[in-house]
Amino acid sequence: MGNNGNGSFSLIILLLPLLLIGWLFWTSSKRQKQMRNFSQSLSVGDEIVMSSGIFGTIRHLDDTSAWLEIGEGMTIRVDRRAIAMKQAESPAATGPAAATGTTTPSAIDEGRDDSPRGQ
């Protein structure tokens, strides 16, 4: 009787790592499929955010690269895998300046101070 309980315990110890490895492979392939679908959904004109935090607008796409306009007349070529997400709202409304009350880039260009200390 003690042998049977010992055998069940050994079976559980053997199966748990196998289940964990199977789960890791499944979640990894699911994530890769999501990234592949996202990359295929990108199109010219989409406003995106790169994994490095750079905001830009897609101006040209090929199989592995994207050309992003990050400023007026300033275009960079990046690997498509570096694009993290599509931009939902304008960066001024969602950026750190909106959350902290700091001076925004447009305010600097206009010579005004939007920060709480400037009021």
C-alpha cells in the first residue's frame, strides 16, 4: 500500500515539469501568432509607438522594415518587430506632460509655461 502512494507521488513529480514545459510552448506560440497578426495589420498612415518609445507615422512598409516619419521631413527606417503598438490618442493627451502637469513641447515652442509652477 505504501508503494502505491509513493508511485503516484513520483508520477506527479514527473508530470508537473512536462505540463509546465507544454504550457510555456503554448503561450510562446500564442504570443508569436499575435505579434505576426499585428505586424500584418500595419498599414501606411498608421500612427504607432515603437518599443523604444518613439512616436511616428508609417510612410512605407516592406516585408521586414517600416519607414516612419517622426518629425516634419524626418523619416527613419526601423525593423517592423520594433513597433510595439498603434497609437490610440495623440501623445500630448496621453504623454507624461498630461499626467504630471509639466510643460508640453508645443508650449515651449510658443514660449509659455504650462507647469503648475508657471501659473
